[in-house]
Amino acid sequence: MKKASKQYTVQLDPDFVKKIDKMAKKLGLSRSMMMRNLMISGYDDAKLLDDFGLFSALKLGQKVMKKIKEGLVSGKLALDKEGNLKLNE
């Protein structure tokens, strides 16, 4: 037996909704069905990335980039002529 669907509200950019509508029309789907399909496939992709540990790697990379940016802004780090990071003392 199929579970009853429940309605949720999301806010989207109107230009993005136009793209969804265009794709849905091309495929003969309603906007609702198109969005449902996109969300399910997006979740499946995200789950696969998480299963491979890529989300953790991405989070680590974001932390490293944040620290590098902070170091550059504060002057603790600098880039040399070749584009390599150097520690300012």
C-alpha cells in the first residue's frame, strides 16, 4: 500500500521554476511530479556521495579554505609570486 503524500512548502527562484516547468512540459509531467522526481534523484545522489565519504572530505576542504582565507585577510598568510602560500612572521 502506497503512503499518502504530504504537501510541503519551499521557496524557489522564479527563474528556476521556469526551467523546471519547461523540462516538465517537455517530459509530459506536472511541475509537482517533476520537482518530486528531481528531489528523489538529488537525494539518491547525495546519499551515494555520503556513503563514499565525500561529504566529509568536502566539509574538511571547506574548513581548510576558510582558514586560508582568514589567514590571507588577517595578513598571517600571503601568496608569493608563484602563487604559493607563505607564513608572514
